[in-house]
Amino acid sequence: MTAILERRESTSLWGRFCNWITSTENRLYIGWFGVLMIPTLLTATSVFIIAFIAAPPVDIDGIREPVSGSLLYGNNIISGAIIPTSAAIGLHFYPIWEAASVDEWLYNGGPYELIVLHFLLGVACYMGREWELSFRLGMRPWIAVAYSAPVAAATAVFLIYPIGQGSFSDGVAGVFGGSLFSAMHGSLVTSSLIRETTENESANEGYRFGQEEETYNIVAAHGCFGRLIFQYASFNNSRSLHFFLAAWPVVGIWFTALGISTMAFNLNGFNFNQSVVDSQGRVINTWADIINRANLGMEVMHERNAHNFPLDLAAAEVPSIEG
């Protein structure tokens, strides 16, 4: 007599959901970080597109002079932008329900803050998702470590700098070094892939996950780039190349983020007023003073209605008016 024992499917709906979320067999890995990443990035992207096309002008300086940034209000694809949240709002958390109406929220630049906060949360979750996938595949965590550099730069520009300056309407910066190296490396690799397939198939089909063989010809890439720049500007050692690509942009962008975060609170060496003095306290004039005065003058001339004169430029006594 033969007994057939059939195992009951005891996995609950929640268990099946957990297995699906953490499965590395999905075409796109989701992960627990992805559960938060997907809605936040979709929200940021959707609001960005809508605002870029149709957002009304925003009172960026809080002086009742709205600035237009959308396509439907006279901008083109180059001049268009998401106008930052009004200086009148400052650093206040400004969701839609805090405004008296949607019109008021749009006028004060609410979409910018919504986009930035959802974006930062989304990219941080993307970094966590990179670590999560590496962990489940048994890989080392260097992909997430490398990605922490642009996350740090984005956080410094969009969150730390506005906190230091007191408003979301001040401060935008771009970091191109990491992007440049990534683009050069990616394009060279793509152009020198070793074909393992026929002409009727994609060259990418020749790659097998975890294979020991190289996927591209570094000698060809080295020769190409060496001819574009000069011979010794290119690497002919794969390990040296990939260490450089990891270390240079990542460490550089880390320090860029640190610099932006530092200068957000005016802790930089060029922002001083006649700080070089002798033992008697007398001012020793330097070129730094000239540069500083020029900077103050440019600050006054920039958006004249929004800025007051710095105190040291407006220190003269105001004549009294009698009568």
C-alpha cells in the first residue's frame, strides 16, 4: 500500500506578498525599500511634469512679484523650471492642506517643496534597495556605498542648504564630475562589448550573470580613449580603472556635499569682513576685502526689490528731516 502525502499550501496572503516583494526572480526587484521608493518617486515625477507644463507663476521672493516657470506661461523647454517655494514660506512644512486654497498653495510654490521632499525620500530608498538586492544576492555592498555620494549631494543642495539659508528659494548647484566619468566609462564599455551572439541577437544576450570572462575588451577601450585624449589618460588595468571610477567621483561628491552643507551656514573662509588685523586691532587691508565688497555690491544689485542693503553699506547716518 502506498501513502501519498500532499503538503498543504499554508502560506498566507501576507506570506505570498512578502515572498513576491523580496524575490530576486522578478524582472525588476522591488524589496521593502521599493515599497516606499515607488510611490514617492512616482509622486515627485508626476508633480514635476504637471508643474513644468502648467504651474502658475510663483512669488519666489515673497514680494508680490510672481515668476513664471511653466511652459503654458511663456517658457520653453530651456527656460522652464519648477519655481522654488516662496521666501514668505521660509522653511515651514507647506503641504496642500496647510494652505487656504490650492491657488494659494500654487502661488507660494508648494509643488517645489512637495517634489523635493518626495524626491529625497525616494532616492534614499533607492540606495537602500541597492543594498537590499546586493544582500539577497550575496554581493558586497559597494554599489549602495557609491550611490550614497549623489544622494548626499542631492540632500545637501535641496535640504541642508535651504535650512542654512532659511528658505527653499536660495541655492542650486550641479555636480558633473561623477556623471562625466560614468558616462565615459559606460559609453566605452558599450562600444567595446565582446560579442558572444549572432548578428540577429542583442550583444547583451551573450552575458551570463556571474561569469568569469570579461564582457568587454579593455584593450580596445583603452586604445580608443587614449586616442581621444592621450595615451596615459586611459587605464590598461581593469582593477585600477574600476577603483578609480569608484573612488574619484564618490569621494569627490562626498566632499562636494560636505562643502555645500558647510557653506549653507556661512562657515567658509571667504565670507568675512576685514578679519585680518594686527596685534593692536588695526585692520590690515587685503584683496579679500576687495572681493568681499564686490560680493556685497552684487548682492545688492541682484533682485533689488528683494534684498536690503547690507548694514555696512548703509551705515551712514540718515539726515533728519525737520518740518
